[in-house]
Amino acid sequence: MKKTILIVATYLLPFLLYADPLASWTTQNSGTTSNIFGVIFANGNFVATESPGSVLSSPDGMTWSSHSLANTNIGAAIAYDGKKYVMSGFAGAIVTTPDLVSYANQTSGTTNLLRELAYINGSFYAVGSLGTVITSTNGTNWVSQTSGTTNQLQGIAYGNGTFVAVAKGGGIITSPNGTAWTTRTSGTTGDLTGVVFGKGIFVVSGDGAGTEAPILTSSDGVTWSIQISGTTHELSGVTYGDGVFVAVGSGGGNNQTIDTSLDGTNWTLRIQTPGQNLARAAYGNGTFITVGSGGTILQSGNASLGLTQSQLTGGSFYSTITNGIGQETIVQASTNLTAWVSILTNISTPVSLQFQDTTATNYPRRFYRVTVP
């Protein structure tokens, strides 16, 4: 995900330190004690699936509204295609809704658990128990695909021209088109629980079953490397947003665990404390949300690039840029919004930068931008 912010500036003043937004997480009131298994950010809202048969939504991650479904089997996962939401759950249940108000039950063609959903390249993909893969272009008519595995599939993602689905027992399958699948070697026999694509690589979360929880990375879905997660037992899901990977889970038993990384290789254990297990995470509006059992919802601080405190004073333009969670940042300048020159690179610590343009009034227009490579 690449973000760009335009500013006016020429002179860099000293760094100003600010709090890392991923160092602490706030518990939000979900209004329920039921388990929450899935969450996405879509159409300006966080939307989470609650078992049995309810949906929660929030524009900011803090205030949540509940929406009841007519199908109590729903609760595992959710996806969005720009016009409608599709939700899945137990016994092959599929429900669609355009607005989280009116709902329609659909026929999936399977009675298996549908653990995860994704909308990729114009189609919905649902994966689940016994190696189930079903696809649909509209969320209503579903077609079964042959996955080549009977292990429960628990996550699916797409990147670099390749679909990757992960399964219990260390299973990984890949496909160039989402219909013809090939079994790959992961290098682990632990359960793999989720997969995401970001910064040119796939990142997979897993369950160490009492040993180091595996995190796997690959650029092509074929060759995999196991990374050090810094936690034991299960990481149950992984997401990506604004330059950072976030993996969440139980950390072994009744514990909340949050692990973060800027590159998928080097991980920082943010939280491992007693509490309800965490299942999935999502990013939107500059913040991460993670959901879990007992109605648990945790929210990070603002992790996005930001432009604040802009003002014209004494013939100079001043502006402060907050560098999110410390990902590498580049500042560029232009007079025409076409030709850009990098003037500051490799900002890779969580800081706030203040710029001063002492010659702002000498130009009819002058633009600067800060961006993540």
C-alpha cells in the first residue's frame, strides 16, 4: 500500500520523537461476548463477523454497531467486492448483503466449514475444511474447485500473479488462476492459519504447538523460509497495511499475542498477556483492529503517514510529517507535479519531521511530497 502526501517545504529542522502507535493497544467495547472470527476494512468501515450469525460494523474501530443475520451458521469470514458483502461460516453457509441491513442466503454447494473468504481479481474465493475451494463471480452462484488436499484450508491471498492458500498440517497450495492448484512444501508440519501479500512477499502465520510459532515468507509461493516470530503456540492470523505486517493469536492458551514486522522477516512481539484469544486483524483509516473470542476488539494507535500543523508564518511555510510506524520514507520536491526529485530518504525510525520552506513566496507554486516506497 503506497501513500503520498503533498507538502511545501525546503528546510529540515531537528527530529521530534513521538510514541510508536503499535507499542500499545486499546480495548474497545464490541457490545458482545460472542466470538468474533473475521474482520475486514471495506467501504469506509471495519466489518466483523460474530458467531453465531451477527455482524459488527464501525467507522473508526471505537464505536460498534450490531447487525443480526437470519443464518446462525455465519460467523467465520467476510469479503467485499465494492458493491456487496459476502459472509461465510459453518455447514457451507454463505450470506450476501449490499448494506448490512437486508440479507440473502446463498447456496454454496458444500456443507463444509468455509473458514476464509477473499475477493480477488473479480471473483470471490472461499476455502475451508476437507480442502474445500469454491469460487463465484457474483457471490450467488458458486463453483467447486479441486484443491488437491483434504487438509482444512484456513487462508487465501494473491500476489505476483499467484494464488496461495494455506492449511492445517503445514499445507500450502498455489495456483496461477484460482482453479488449478499445486501442492507445495512449506518446511513445517504445524498448522498454517492465515496468509497475506504485501511488499512483494507472501507472509503466513502458524501454530507452533508448544514451540516457536512459525511465520513463513515467500516471493513466489513455491520456495518458503521460516522466520523467528518470538512467540510460542498459535498465531491465528496475519494482515498488512501501510508498510507493516501484523500477526495475532493466542500465544499459547488464554493469552493475547500481537507480533509486528516491517519486512516479514524481523518481528517485534508487541503484546503477550493473559486475555481472550485473538483470531484475525485488519487495517483501515490509519489504524489496525484485531478481533477474537469473547467479543474482544483491540485497536492500535494511528499508524499512517500524516501531515499536521501546516501554517504560513513570516514568509515561510511550516509543516510537520508524522512517519507512522517508522517505515522507510522518502521526501521529494517538484514545481509541476510531474518531475520529482528526492531530497530526503531512508527515514526509518518512528519520528516526526518538521519542514520549513523559507522561499515559499518566491514560487507561484511549489510542491513537496512524502511517500512510502
